[in-house]
Amino acid sequence: MTGVIAGNAARPLPTPFEWDRGFWEAARQHQLVVQYCTACKSVRSFPRLMCPACRSLEFDWLKASGNGRLYSWSTLYKSFHPGFVDLPRTIAIVELEDFPQVHLVSGLQLEQGMTESDLRTGQPVEVFFTDASESISLPEFRLVKS
């Protein structure tokens, strides 16, 4: 499912760098990937230039399923930037199902009528992508309907 950010023309968007460009290129194709070190094979919890385990500068990308579990969350009720006008907005930390060492911080879409009090640690979530611009798609999550 793809959404378009409406009314957020001034919303700040990520600027891809050498070490995370693969993440944003995959997101643009509506695929979720994680970075791993090609030298020691460790998965990195967030993209970066150097492997924290072996200090190698070599890396590649692994496709993730996009499924995960709700690890933690917080709901914003006051705008901290004029580009974020859709409030309240819940931000989640998601533990990926196939790479549990990876915790992604992302928006969490709640179903209509749901509030923060309806959330539980460990609830299953799935990724979807919001096309924020012609070059940036943002991975976000929503609860999996049971």
C-alpha cells in the first residue's frame, strides 16, 4: 500500500549518503533492506560506513520480509516542526522478524479509533511505504490484522 504525504510540503526528508543510499533506493522500490558487512557477515542495526564489529568498509544489503514486532512506541501530540502537522502521530521502534537484532524507528499507522493505550509490546506489524517525494519513499508500519 502506498500513501502520499498530504499537506506536509515543508516536511524534512532524509538525504541519502554513500552508506545508506541502498536503503533508500530499495525503499523507493517499496522493499525493505538491512545492511550487512560482507567481511564478517554481521547485520548492522542502522546503516553506516564502517562495520562496528570488524571495521570493514565493505557492505551490501539483505532483503527483509517487512514483518516485525512492536518493541516500543511514543505518541506525539504537539508538533515539533512545522512540517509535521498530522497529529497525534505514533512513532514506533520495530524489531524485525527475520533480523531481530535490527530495530527500526518509524511511523506507526493506527487504525481509526485506536489510541496508544490499545498498543502492546510484541504486537505483529508489517511495513508499508509512503511516497514522500519523487525520490524518497518512507517505510512505515501498521499493525497486522488478526
